[in-house]
Amino acid sequence: MRTVLTLLLTLALTQPTLAKPKPKITMADAKSTALKRIPGKLKSAELETEKGKLVYSFDIITDAKKIMEVQIDAMTGEVVEVEEETPEHEKQEEQKDRKRAAKK
């Protein structure tokens, strides 16, 4: 019995954790990169997982009054995606956020 408990404890302590990886890039650095790519006024910023990658997502209002979403890889600092936010896209994002919040 003691051997089994020791084995279980050893396995539990040596297994990698399933915790969310920590970003290597700071929010401030990612914000700077995003605003260099799409100049404008920052509307929102968040750290999220998109398509299996940990990314910072920034909504930026341009001088032309368009809302652009810029995603920055939280591990490398590279721009992952840039797209214009449409009302339909924002609605889909809100639904995803609600589902994520309900799971927590």
C-alpha cells in the first residue's frame, strides 16, 4: 500500500501541469506592436486563446472610424492576424465570450 501511494505521489509531482501557458511578451509590448501596425485609438485589449494560440487581441479605432482587430502572438510578439471588425463579427465574439464565462 505504501509503495502504491509513493508511486502515485511521484507521478503527480512529476507530471507537467495543465495550466494555461504564461505569455512571454508583455501586454504593453504587444499593444505597441499592434498600434504600429494599425495606428489609431485603442478600444479594447485582452489575452485569449485563438485557434490554439495564446494571443493578445486589440480592437483599434482608425481615423477612418473602422474598428480593426489586431492579434499578437503572446509567445513571439509577431502579428498573427489583422481584420476589420464588423457588427456580425463582434456579435460572434460576444457569444464566444459568454460561452467561455459559463464554463468557468
